[in-house]
Amino acid sequence: MKVKLIGLLCVVFALALLGCSEDTLANADDAEAAALATVGSGTVSSSERVVDEGHRVWAVMVTMPNGAELEVILFAGNGELFEIKDTVGPFDYALSPLPGMSTYAEALARALDANPGTVEAWEVKLSVDDDRYFYEFYVRDDGGQLYEIKHWADDGSLLEFQAVDEID
């Protein structure tokens, strides 16, 4: 009798732990609503639950009012932002994806101050190791050279500035 009771308690405890690990973004509707709240407006064109860099995430494609296609990637577990990126443009939209940190417009201005030119892609992403977000822009100058420009989203300090051959 004692063994059965202990076994039953173990099962109940295991089920309770499983219930605690339920994802905040449990389904596509939750992920799509969270993605739209993050970027402020737009229309969802697709959503998919995937593993990205070892993390369970939702990748949600959002068409912005200007026609740009943003990929908004959110952690499934807590619903927080992992990454937003755009590799097609147009790159003229108002975004404030990180409360209390640089807006997209501020980050873009920093990147273009560092290297005037034409934006070809950008992203804002969580550096999991540093527990900080950074913006990354790919800007082609008038001479045709592509530059990768990264800076922290919280204080705007430059993280990386280098000439590159392609967008990675």
C-alpha cells in the first residue's frame, strides 16, 4: 500500500511539473497576437513553431503596412522577443520592439551615421550569452562596399563595424 501511494505521488508530482512547463505561446494564435503586439501593426502571413539556435520559438511572418515582410521570432516558453529581421524592405517603418531601448529609427540613424549608404538588411536580436539585445544593419556605401554594423540596443554603443562580402 505504501509503495502504491509513493508511486501515485510521483506520478502526480511529474504531471504537476509538466503543467508548470507549459509554453506561454502554446499555439499559432497566441504567437501571432504576440508578434503583432511586438511590431505594432501589420498582417500575419504565416507562423511556424521551430527550433532556432537550440531554442523553441515561433517564427511569425508579418507584412507591415508599407509592404515590408518582417520575421518576428518569439520564445515559445515565455513569449519574449528573440529576433526581428527584414532582408527585403522597404526599410521605412516605425518600430519600438524593445521598451526602454533604442527604437528602430534611432538604431537606423546610428548605423547610417557610422556608414552612409543603402540598407540591405537588418535585425534586432537577443544575445543570449550577454542577455542583451543588439541591432545589426547591412549597409552598402556609394562605392559598392557592404558593411555590417552592430550596436547594443540599450546604450547604443558600437559592437562591430566591418566590411563584408555578403549578408550572413
